[in-house]
Amino acid sequence: MSDEKLKSEQLADIDYNPPSKDWMDVKPVIKKGTFNYPAVEASEKYLDLPFSRKWDPRDDDWKLPENWKEIVLKGLKDLLGKYRSFKVFMDICVRCGACADKCHFYLGSGDPKNMPVLRAELLRSVYRNDFTTAGKIFGKLAGARELTEDVIKEWFLYFYQCTECRRCSVFCPYGIDTAEITMMGRELLNKLGLGIDWINTPAANCFRTGNHLGIQPHGFKDSVDFAVDDLLDFTGIRVEAPINKKGAEILFVVPSADYFGDPHYFGFLGYLALFHEIGLDYTFSTFASEGGNFGLFHSAEMMKRLNAKIYAEARRLGVKWIIGGECGHMWRVLHQYMDTINGPADFLEEPVSPITGTKFENAKSTKMVHIAEFTADLIKHNKVKFDRSRNDHWIVTFHDSCNTARGMGILDEPRYIIRSTCNNFYDMPENTIREQTFCCGSGSGIGTDENLEMRLRGGFPRANAVKYVREKHGVNLLTCMCAIDKATLPAVMDFWVPGVELAGVHELVGNALIMKGEKRSGDLRGQPFKGEEVKEHV
Amino acid sequence: MNAFYALFAVILLLLVAWVGVGTVDLYSLFGIIIPYLAFTIFILGFLYRIIKWAISPVPFRIPTTCGQQKSLPWLKSSKLDNPHNAFWTIIRMALEVLTFRSLFRSTRAELREGPKITYGDTKWLWAGGLAFHWAFLIIILRHYRFFVEPVPAFVLYLQSMDGLFQIGLPVLYITDAVIVVAASYLFVRRVFIPQVRYISLFADYFPLFLIGGIAVTGILMRYFTKIDVSAVKELTLGWINFKPAAPEGIGIMFYLHLFLVSVLFAYFPFSKLMHLGGIFLSPARNLANNNRAKRHVNPWNYDVKVHTYEEYEDEFREVMKEADLPVEKE
Ligand code: HEM
Ligand code: SF4
Ligand code: SF4
């Protein structure tokens, strides 16, 4: 049974009827394809995390520390004291169920514990039991239950089956954000050494080398050199891509997958081409070689530890301000947390585009501008010329990434760029885009191979909306501004809607950009432009 | 099961009042002591809960943004759903509280052949919830007439609006009908929508039955069993002048009503009904999305162990030099 191939008809056969048994009596089942492997000890040790050990979620014994209960309850108390959000969200849910069918994991699995409200109740029930008068007196009647090892196992399963996408929060009458509750849950789990490898190992890499992939400085330089060569091949132009250059005007920080992953890389070529064409004085940094932040998926403290390098490097290099590349959760951190945790950035200047003179008022404190804001401004001021037909081989749609949609609101900048750089753009149905966008199903550090079944299930609503525009308009390119999407959606697309590729928005920019002295041989993937594939054979 | 327990609980409460007043004549207990006690618990409990929330820190500014951000001047931002300043945040909150905008947005997912998921609009919960709450609010405001003499103009105005249809005698208040229908709807959906039934606790049914019970006893005494209204006003004015006296002969239905109201008041601060206060303090809604323009301060921000550039360069200096990357120390 080990390697049965998953079939889409099977996965789409979803039963939304909850079981007859009360949810508190349903034990968690750790099943192949729906959980993530625990973190390797070396990574946890590198980060000084507690109770790192060898353990397996499939075993009965999770080797919890002796005083695990005390640790969790103390941790819970601590978090309740630190976060009004957590405390209020624990207290005010009326279980109206409005959020229930808004979660992609519930829609894709039918498992009632993936309804945001029930996911929250997994923790809320313990909160009631130990922190509320009603719960202490009336117990189960008040919705309280005792903290047991099974509860911990349930948390492990379902807090790593939430991608912290915040879609539920949009529909909740009180804005209850289950992502916030999941974050607290994960923080508690990590106090028991119950972290997963695809979060804690990238975090350890990032702490050491500056990026999740563990690429060392010379490796970073190789990648960038390689990109410069590729761009020469495709455009006939050799661009400069400065690294660790002191006194540059702008520090440019991207998610590491941009220079190492496919299809991210084509968008990376797009950045290089654009910055060359407008003559931007910028630099990469090998130390701040990651904008992404898997610390966010671990704890507020880990997020801060990993984020610190960005301002530190901006200060060391003496830049004026910072631009950040295409990435979802990276921007949640940069937009909603960075200034608070590692600011104030009073050693930087308020960002002004050196090309258009536009003041980025919205970033005047953080001093960090999203590349899409920067590029949209260039286009609006006619500072770049495009030949849209060079993207005619693509029929394009756009996936709003959860974090940038619901934790920031950058919705129209990318659409403006896309419309300026291609001729065929079709949005997906309105209940599946913008603030109502559906998650890729693999965000927040759970985009692993071992978790594939759950990812495919979680990706189902997104894929279904893509299928709609594919059938209606022949869409063959799903663009997005998120490194995790680009890494994980290809598998989801192949499974549910074969024939749709992924691309960053700046790949379209790089294709369409008219560069002085260019000799284009094809697009940034080395494919011929539309109409030119014929010529080759003549 | 939880629904039955909740129903029993409310029936039990009714019996308690029935026995207490109807057979043992405990007028002072049910007419004075319990109402005073319940009201005190309500006020203190409510304040306690609100203060506890209000003093807990808001380390991060984490509004859930539901529309285009304010960025470039020529891009139209969604002021209401992604407010960038305090003014629009207040408007967002006001509309949320008064019109339940988030619920209005709701969709109902359906899986069809294909497979294909559709998201139809669904306004039922929004309409039912809104009707329930507004009716409740207007009814409470109408009750104000028992506590002041002469009755203020706005209450008279509310009364006449509410009785606009002039049906029956005494005139039927629209809100009386609405609250019964809406509460019934909220109950019925809780029982019949499998997912909602699955998540429902005793604490979800109990307030519904309690409020339902209050509405029904209220309606019964107004339209059917009839009570001595001037005696009621004597009692209520006695309460607020701190010269309480419980007149006999108001009618048992009044005491049943009053007891359920007392229980509601006393129960309120310990229950999910506190969402009334909590919604105003929800950080996903009550903050402006201007994080990058205005720094938010975390009161408990503390230093953490970081990896410094110096440590980084110490580890990688040799490979950096080989790769012609500039270094701080040769
Ligand atoms: C600012 C004020 C308030 C807002 C915005 C608000 C909002 C809501 C919403 C959106 C729901 C969910 C829909 C539903 O289940 O009906 C709800 C439920 C409920 N509210 Fe309120 N509410 C407020 C004040 C109150 C007050 C003062 C009470 C007083 C008794 C109350 C009693 C209830 C009850 C009993 C339910 C549960 C209905 C159910 O179980 O289905 N609410 N409220
Ligand atoms: S929508 Fe909000 S209040 Fe309703 S069940 Fe979900 S979390 Fe609770
Ligand atoms: S944050 Fe997203 S994944 Fe998590 S419960 Fe809410 S909708 Fe589901």
C-alpha cells in the first residue's frame, strides 16, 4: 500500500458530514501523507531549542519531557498574558460556523477538525479547562477537556494542517484569526520539542548562512553569476549584479528560492533585467540572502532572530533603503512585524524612487518597499517600455498569496504590472481571489513531500478555480508573488489541472521589457516567443 | 444532547421561579435580592472582563486586510476594508458592529460533479443574526420606559415605530415577533446544519433558550396573561431609587420573566455573550493597516539571540575572499 498513486477522483470524493461521535471522543490518526516529519536534532541544537530528540509521530510514545503538562500550561498562561489577540479569540467565539467552509483544508478533506472554529476549539477546550471559572466548575458541559497526550497529538496534527492563511478571519464576525491561534499552538508544541523539520531546519540554515537553503556566500555569488550569464544568453546584455557593495543606494532582499529554485529563477532574471535597464544603484547581500522567514512558523522569537539580519545588513552596507522581492510570508513579516520587532530603522532614509522621484509614503517608517510597488510606479511614470506580445505564449491568471492579500493588501499593484506586460490576463472567480484568495495548501512550512496528500487536498479549492479559467479562457500560466507558491503549486496543478505552469510577476516583466541594445533569443526560460517558433523551422 | 441539557436548564430555572414565587411567596427574593445581585454581578463581571482584555498587550499590529492597501497615490485603496488610519478603522468597526459586514460577505461552498466547488452567496445567518440583535437592542431600549418617569421621547418614538402596524390590542410590537422568529431560526440552524451542530456546546444553546424564554414570558404577559403594569413600574422605580418594595399581585408570569432576565445578566460576563465587548477589542479588526508608515511598539519586546554579521564573516571569511566578495576584516 505504501506507494499507491493518489488519484484526483479519490481525493475529490469528500464527505462533509461530521461523524456521529462527539469530536472530543475522536482520537487523532497520524496517517501517511498527512503529517510532516519531526525536526532533525542537529538543527534544533543549532538554534538552542529545548528537548530535541529522535521521535516519530507514528509511534505511540512521543517521548515527551516528564513535566510536559506543566510546560504547556505555563506556556499557555504566558501567551495569554502577552497577546490580547489570543485572549480575546479564546473568549469570544460564538461558534456560529461562518468560518467553517472557508478553510481550504476543510474543503479539501471534509475533516471537521479542519474547520477553523474546531481547530481553535482544540486549544480553546484546554484553555477553558484550566483558565476559566465555568470550565473549572462545569467541565465538559462548558466545553472544557483535560490536557492529555492525545490532545497534544491532535494539536500536532491540526496545527500543522493550517497554513496560517487567515481566510477564516475575513469571514468571522469578530475577525477571529485562526492563524493566530495556530501560531500559539505551534509555539507551545515547540516548547515540547515537537517541531517539524521543514520549519526548523530551514530556520537553522537561515540563522547560520542567512538563507533557508543553507547556501554559503560563495554559493550565492555563483548563483548570481550564473543568472547574469543566462541573462546574457537570452537578451544579449551583460548586466551587473553587485553583492555586498557598501554605499549602494538600495539593498535588495529576495527569498532564497528566487536564485535557486525553478520557476522562481526566471523571475529573478526579470529583476536583474529591470534593475539594469533603469540603472538602479543597488546591492544584494550574502548575509541578508533571505527575505523569507520560517521563524514566523515557529515562534515570534524565532521570527525576530531570523529577521534581525535585514536591518543589520542595511546598516552595515550603508544603504538608504530596502526593496524586497516576491514572497508571501516574507512580506507578512516585513509589513506587519519587522519594524516592531527589529526597528526603528532610523538610520535609513524614507524611500524615494531614484527613477521617478515617487516618495513611498506607505513605507516611510519601515523603509522597505515591495518590488511590485516599485515596478508599478516605474510603469505608471513610463520609465520602462514593454513589448507585451513577448508574453503571448502565455494566457495568464494571478494567484493572490494569502499573506500579502490578507496581511497587507497588495492586490492591484501586481495586476497593474501583469496587464502592462501581457495581452492575455484573466482573473479567477471573485470568491477565490484578492482577500478571498485560496491558499496553495502548502504554506507555513508544511510544503513537504511526506505531506503531499494533505497539500493536494488543501490546494484543491485553488486548483479548482484555476481549472475554471483554464477551461474558459485556456489559461496556461498561473502567476503569483510568493516563493512557496512557486515551489509547491506546480505539483498541485499537475495533479488537479495539468498544463498550467507557475511564474513570478517579474518573469513577465523581464520578458516584455525592451532593453537598450538587446538581442532577444527567446523568453527568460529560453523558449521561443510566440510566432517565432515557426521561423526556426523555416 | 447539549441542546436538551440547555432546554432542561431553562425549564429548571422556570420551575425554580414558579415554586419560589408561586407557592412559597418569596417576593423579596425574586423581586429584589436576585435582580440586585444579578445586576451587580453583570456590571462588575463585565468590567472585569473588559479591563482584563484591555490591559493585555497588543504586541503586533495585525489587522486582517480585506481590500487594496494604500500605497501609490494613483491606486485606489479600499479605505473601509483596509483602513490606513484611525478614522476609517472606526468606520470599519462601526459598520461591523452595526451591520455585521463580515457575515454579509459569507459564501456557501458546494462540491459538485466535476469535481467543481462553487461559492454561492448566503445571507441567512447574516439576516437572522442581524434581526435577532437589533430586535434585542430595541426591546432593551423600550424597557427603559419602566425606569424613568416621565417616559423619554425617544422611547415613545421607538415604541410607536415598533408598533407601526397597529395589529391587535395591545399593539403588537414588530420586534417581539422578530426576536422569536430570529432566535428560533438561530436554534434551528444550529440543530440542522450538521457542521454547526457538531461544534455546538451547551453554552451555545443555553443563551438562545434563555433569551427565547425571556421573549416568550414577556410576550405572554403582555398579550395574554396580562399583568398589573403600574405595579411593575412601582417596583422598577423602587429599585432605582434604592427603596425597593416588591408588591404582590403583579402576576407570576412577570416573576418568571424577571428571573430569567436576572440569570441572563448574571451569566453574561462568564459566557460567550461577552462577544459584545470583545468585538471592539479584536486586533484583527480594530487596527489600521499602516504598519510600514507608522511604527507599532511592542511593550514586551525583548532582545533575542541573533547571528551577527561578524560571526557570519568569521565562519565564511575564507570562502568569501576566494569568491572575491568584500570582507570587513582581512
Ligand atoms: C456589538 C454588539 C454585538 C455584535 C456585533 C454581535 C454579533 C453577533 C454575531 C455576528 C453572532 C453570530 C450570529 C449568530 O450566531 O446569531 C452573534 C451571536 C449571538 N449573540 Fe451577539 N452580538 C452583539 C451583542 C450581543 C448582545 C448584547 C447579546 C445579548 C444578549 C448577544 C447575544 C448573542 C447570542 C445569544 C448569540 C448566539 C446565537 C446563536 O447561538 O446562534 N449579542 N452575535
Ligand atoms: S466565524 Fe468566528 S465566531 Fe463564528 S465560529 Fe468561526 S471563529 Fe467562531
Ligand atoms: S488560517 Fe487558513 S488554514 Fe488556518 S484555519 Fe484559517 S482558513 Fe484554515
